[in-house]
Amino acid sequence: MSTPPCRVRTPRSLLCIGCTLLLLLGVSLLNLPEPQTQIVPITGVQPSDVTLLVWTHPFGHHSRLPDCEARFGIQMCVVTDDRRLYPDADGVIIHHREIATNTSALPRDPRPGGQKWIWMNFESPSHTRGLRRIEGLFNLTMTYRLDSDIFLPYGYLVPRRHTHHVAPPTRLQRPRLLAWVISNWSELQARVAYYRRLANYVGVDVFGQAGVSLPEDSTVVRRYQFYLALENSQHTDYITEKLWNSLLAGTVPVVLGPPRENYERFLPPEAFIHVDDFPSPRLLAQYLQLLHRSPAYLQRHLAWRRSYSVHLTAFWAEHYCTACIAVRNKRLQKNIVTNLKHWFES
């Protein structure tokens, strides 16, 4: 929901824009499906364990495989990385980065009947190569995209059961205004270009490899009222931990990524400020300063917290257990992923 272009020259007129935005940003219905956490019984089929084989550990970093029942309460899921179990595996999860330029890293033995190959990728299309090489090889997709066969975003909101017991947000008085943590700095990125324009009108404290080193406890962001959650590329549903970490820290994220309506599939509209809400970085800067001085207006960006809590997806344990559930629930389905490149880059 972008504000129409207009000329705003005074703090009073800026206040009117802020009021209009807050009135327009109503309560989101958040019709987003939650990641599936239960196995659906199949009529006439005796329940049995599902074996999910992790063929490639993401980015070559071997992590401890999860006990899905102990960690997430998910039964009948066995996750292993023992390739000797390939002939008996119900599903094989393959992370894209390890096969992007080396399809010989894929399983070479014949695929057992009914086994599901799962293409897992949580990078944006801008950082995903080699899709044409793997057309027609996979049975299921697992990404951050809502239209994936197995959908798991970087984070999601969990409705609170007893909202009347939740105290009103108390994060109004924070000593600092605006922070940004960035490690991968490139002048070619839209986020860097936007930061340079915004910094002409408001102070931005930059942390990470491109700025001041973060303390080991990484709680510095909790001192700020606003956080720049700027994605390195703009694609459908590509909303990463930058946003979810800032929400966990209690800040109001200022986002640059897909359009506002895309963010509203994941969040109440008042939970964030989109750079497209304002015709220029100067007006955004003035709005942030207005909120900093006016707790009553800032409160409107925090009130949603009474109804929802933030869940940060556990990489990669939650992905494996979610994939295991999907394999069990789709055991009788026969499907091949076609047009993978066209779909993922759309």
C-alpha cells in the first residue's frame, strides 16, 4: 500500500501523512498457512516411520541432525545423513548450492520407486545458479516461497492464545533511533543506494563487517527503535532473517524487498514500515523522527505484539522435520517438478 506521490514540506503536513498511513494500515487477517507440523493419516495405510535422507549438508556445514519428536513433537520421522540408507529412504533432501555447478554430486544409484527427491533452496533467485541443469529431477520443492510444495519461511508469527494476559508493548523509550547490520556490502545493491540517500537526512548506526563490529551478545539492536531490514535482492516472498531478527529485538523494521502487499502476507501491515510508503528517503527520515518524538504514534506500530509472538525458523533442523512430514503426507502422490527455473525466478 504505497502513499501516492505528493509534496510535503513541513512537519505538520508530514504528521498528516503519518496519521493517514496509520489509519490505512488496518488489522491484517494473516491468511498465511502455518508450516505443517502434523502427519495426516492416510486412509487404509498403516502408519509407519518415514526416513528422510539429508544428501547434502547446506554449504558443507555439518550440523547435528534433529530428533523431530524430541525437538518439535513430530512423530514417525527419522532424519539421517547415512547415504547407505539411500535404497530405503522415503525422501532425499538436496540443498541446491552443493549441486548448482556439480550435478555429479546427485545420487547416482537408481531411484527407488516412490522415493521423493526434495529440492531445498533458501537463497534468492539472484543468488541461485544452474537451475536448467536440474529440470525434471525433483518431486517436491522446499523454499521460503508460499507456493512451494513444502513452505517454510525464515520466520512467522504465532497467534497468542490469551491476548488479555499480554502486557502492552513497553519498547517505546529506546535511546537510539536507527540501526543497520550488514556484512555483504556492494555499491551495486539497491539497499546500499537507498541507505546512502537516507543517511543524508537521518543518522544510521551501521554494524557488521561493513560498519562497527557487533558485540558478542548481539543485543545492540535492542537499543534502537527502528532497524533497516533491507534485502540484498528483491523477489517474491524473499523476506529473510533480517526482518524476523529485528522483530525479535523489539524494533520496528524499515523494509526494502518485495512490495508492501507481499510483506502483508506474513505480517500485520502496521508491524513494519516499507520504504515505498514514502515518495523519498527524506520523508521517511522525517517520519521516523516524528515517531521517535511521539510515543502515541509509535505505539500503533507495536500494538500487534499483543496478538502475535515471533517464531524464528530453526535452520536446518526445522526444515528437515518439516520435509519429513511432507514426505509422509505426500507418499501416495506421483509428481515431478517441471519449469523449476521459470517458477522460482517468477
